[in-house]
Amino acid sequence: MAELSAQGPVLGAHATSVASSDVAVAVGTRMRDKDGNEYIYCTFGETLTAGQWVYIRQPSAVLRVATTSTGPIGIVCASVTSTDNGWVQIYGDYATAQISNSEATSAFRLLAPTGATTEAALAASSTDDVANLVHGAWITAAASTDTTGSSSAHSGITVAVRLNYPQVLNISVNTSPGST
């Protein structure tokens, strides 16, 4: 699990792991690990699993990404309940992000989930007309059917992704050659 560090001086104790909150951390606190990955400390509004995509309406109200979500998103770092606080990754590399498509490769783009009960992102061919495109997140490795790091209820797959402060803009995009 990632070891957290801070820029500049840190007064008093600070969190050292994204898997647990071993000290009091203010909601909204951002920290980086030694690899440059960035996390934000949030309050969760429902039970979520590691690798699940979440909508960060505000750090004090994080929920699963839904079809109507517009704005910043990230990936839950450890399984949590609706009474927990914890870390959401918003920048860097994440090895086991949950998606629904078994055929996804780095040629695919990430989309927000299509239903309220879908816990994973979707992937779409780079030539598909798509809505709810996730900007600032890319699949970086071929899909794996191994879901060890995610919920047993997750029926999709996991992929390695690179995050750069991802957002759902809720717009349609068509990048097919000759499209208008």
C-alpha cells in the first residue's frame, strides 16, 4: 500500500498509508506518495470497494459515479462503509481500477458508469460515439480478469489506469474519421 508523504513541513502526526487513517486527518487534505500519486481524504456516503470510481462532489460527500455525475472523480483506495473516511486517488497510476468491459485495452477510452448500480467504469473503442467520457484517465495496460483487489460483487475486470485529476463532463464525443 502507498506510503504517504507531504510537501514542506508537517506539524504533528500525519497519515502514512492510503489503506487506513491511523491519525486524525482533515477532510479535504491532499497528500502524495513517494511515486508522486496524489490522494484526497474524503467522507463516504455509501459502502464502496477498493478500485471503484467515485464522484467527489465535495470531499465531505463522496458517492459512486452515476449517469448524472458531472465533475471531479477518483478511485477509492480501500473498501469503506458509509460511516468511514478514507483516501481517493486523483492523480498518478492505479493498478486495479474496476471496469465492466472484458475486452478493454489501452486503445479504449474510459466512460462513466451507465447505471446507478454499476460499480465500475466502462471502456469504449476510440472510434465509438460516446457520452460521459472521463477526461483525465487512461487505461495503461491490458485488462485482467483478476478481481482479487476488488469486491466479490464486482463482475467486471480490473485495469491499470493513469489519472490526471479525472472529470466527467457529460458531453458526447465522436472521434471517428470523417465525423461531423
